[in-house]
Amino acid sequence: MASSAVAPTSSFLVDKKDVGFSAVCTQPSFPCSAQLSKRRVSRKIVSVMAPQQSERKPSTTGAVKTGMTMTEKILARASEKSQLVPGENAWVNVDILMTHDVCGPGSIGIFKKEFGQNAKVWDREKVVIIPDHYIFTTDERANRNVDILRDFCNEQNIKYFYDIKDLGNFKANPDYKGVCHVALAQEGHCRPGEVLLGTDSHTCTAGAFGQFATGIGNTDAGFVLGTGKLLLKVPPTLRFVMDGEMPDYLLAKDLILQIIGEISVAGATYKAMEFVGSTVESLTMEERMTLCNMVVEAGGKNGVVPADSTTYKYLEDKTSLPFEPVFSDGGARFLQEYRFDISKLEPLVAKPHSPDNRALARECKDVKIDRVYIGSCTGGKTEDFMAAAKVFLASGKKVKVPTFLVPATQKVWMDVYSLPVPGSGGKTCSQIFEEAGCDTPASPSCGACLGGPRDTYARMNEPQVCVSTTNRNFPGRMGHKEGQIYLASPYTAAASALTGFVTDPREFLQ
């Protein structure tokens, strides 16, 4: 749960209430204890044939259809059912399956073992393969993984394989993208109302587009490759209502750290997390992606934001395929509802060694740091670098600790070098970073977020203290098992780089 250093949360947690648990529990899929005890009375087989029953006539009042949440509706449509309830298992038709260089080879191996060496994938245009984790390394096993992906994609004629061959110059690889979760959105593979599965826990990022997106294991992925289907249990939904004007010193990273700190890393275990409210509606697509990206750090099965004009605008030049958004019914049953007044929230960090070890950034001002890392699927998008540049620009100072910058994708890297930062007189992020003394932006990839081979750029090979825009701060996460990681927004990360201590960004933004 929350750190003891955090002030009482009642100031910005307006309300938490059960709004449907009892209703959900009354469904057949959730038998009560009395029902279970009755079933345990005897295990003796008394009949192998159902007794004859009289004909059951339809109700004279007509069929009663229970309201469904967004997640339930998406899964119902994908399983060709009119109704689904939490706890029910359904065979779901998959719209997109994504895998990458870490889990791809294993998934391919299972597919070939179970379906045959010469088997074909169910749909070559619905499989998206994105090398991104261990790319810019001399590690032979990591390089071999990409070779396995390439051979498979050539064999299967996979349409969407974002290959890289020249590791010395990523720009020489026009097909190479970078971090899968950001690339999926940029390349138009995320669409409202669809089902997107990926062999990576942060596949939940795509829920920002109003779709069901979740991570799966290699065995499940091997099955999907061959059938295009997967048996999924319908999760109950937690609803997070965020209202209030978002202060200029906050980003979506602060919102999700607040939520995880409130409910803990186990608080949403196998539950959908639906985000609504005026604050959520004001967020850009990239910020919504940050919000959904870290639902898995709360144990969530998936995160979802209702599609709206912001979603449709983003998709205009990304996809030509039709899509049909869905929205929660007025009578939908939510397991629990949380309400937040975001206007009262302060910048946050998650202290070592858990994403729910929440603390106010200003209360960690005495924590001396050794480095700052800005990157990953959580904090390596274009707007994340724009935010960091805004802090550096406002301060006019140079960083006091090594500051590593890893754009998520090739497009983000191009944006860093080409888009002017508002209020800078035309300067780009790269120019502002150079003036501030940051490291030169690295080749786009997952970088040191997962640690990776020892020669991975910015990997922690020593027990250092790092402020990072990544999503996990478990021991060894960025390399060294004794390293200490403070998770933070790009604002807080940049402010900390300028002081050499964990720093509230309001020191430079007000």
C-alpha cells in the first residue's frame, strides 16, 4: 500500500465505494459459500443421465439483458455472444497478435511443435512482430532471437514484421520501429472495440484506444498463431473516475502512481481497470497510453479508456480499417468505483522496490541520486521528451547527474530532433537536451528498462540510485540487483537531473 511518507489521501481521493460486487456475486459464475458447501456434501455418483424435466416455457415478461462494461462488451462481441458476465470463460476471436524478440522465438517453437513444422499461421495480416528488447547488443543469443523472427516471418509471409539488420545505424533500417507498445499505436494496429493480445505484460497499453488489450504467455501465443482464438475468463471491472483540472506540473504517470499507491500492486489482480472522468477526457492519446500502460503493475488484466474524438483524430492517418467502439452501459456492474479530484494531486514517485511504494516527490528531496533515465514504453514517447525539455528550458541550468535519453521508436527519435518545443523560440528537444548536458539520445529500443545484456546502453552495472520514467523498480530491474529505482514522470525525472536529488518539478515549473 502507500508509503507512510504520503500525506492522507482523502484530499484527492474523493470517494471509494462498492457499486456492484453483490450483484456480480449473484451470477451463476460466482457461487456463494452456501452453494459450494451443498456441492461438497457428497461426491457419490447417483446418475450419469440428467433426469427428465418438463418443458421450460419462456418468461412472459421477455428476456432480461444485464448492462455490460466496456470490457465485457468487447469480449462478448469477439466471442459471438450476446451476454457475458465476470468469471465466465469464452473463446475469443483475436484481432491482433503481437510478439517480439524475447518471447517470439518461444511462441514460434510452441506453434511448430503443436501444429506441425509446416503449419501456417491463422492470418498473416493479423500477426505483428516487432523486435525491440535486446537489439543494440553484441550478445549472440539476443542477435539469434531476431534471426529466428526473420526466418519465421519470411516462411509465413508475415505482413507486419518490423525488421532490423544494420545494428550500427538504426536509421538504415526503414522497417525498424522500436518499442512494440508505442509502435503498435503509431503503425495503426490499435483500434477501438478490438481484441489485441501480445507476449508482453505491458500490452495493456493499447487499452487507451478503447479496446481489450492484455499480455499472454508463449504457450497461449503459440495457440493463437495456429487458431486465432484464445479461451479467456471475463474479468470484473474496477472503475476509476478522475475529475478536476490537471495542474501544469502533473502528467499521467502521476495519476497511475497515485492509483497503484491507493489500491496496491495486487489491488486489481485479474480485473479490468476502466478510466473515465473529465481529467481522462482531457488527456492526449500518449498520456492515455501511459495511464493504461501500468495497470499491470496493479495486477490488472487490462486497462481501458472510452474512445472519443481524441481517439478518432489520432487514428485518422494511422488506419483505414473499419472499427466499432463500445461503451459501458448505464446499468453496467462495476466491482468497485474510485473517485479522485486530480486538481489536488501533487507530483509523486514510487520508491524502491515496488510501484505501489508511493511518496510525494517533495518529501524525497533529501534522496541523493546517481543518474536519470528517460525512456521506455511508459516514458519514452514524444510528449514525454517534450515534457522533460520543458523543465530543462525553464531552468536554464545543466544537469548534475548523467541523464540518459532513449526514444521509444524511430518516429519518436525523429520528433526529438525535429519538433520545436513550445516557448523555446524554435529549439528542438535535442538542442535543449544538449544545452542541458544530457547524453545524446540513443537508438530507439526498450533500452535498459529490463536490464538486458551487459552492454545494453544505460544499463545499471553498479549499485546506483536512479530516477526513471520506466514502469518497474524491482531489485535488478534495470541491471544491478542492488540498484535503487525511483519511478517518476518525465517532469520529475528532469527536475531531479538538474539537482542531483529527487525533486518536485514545481521547483522549476512555477
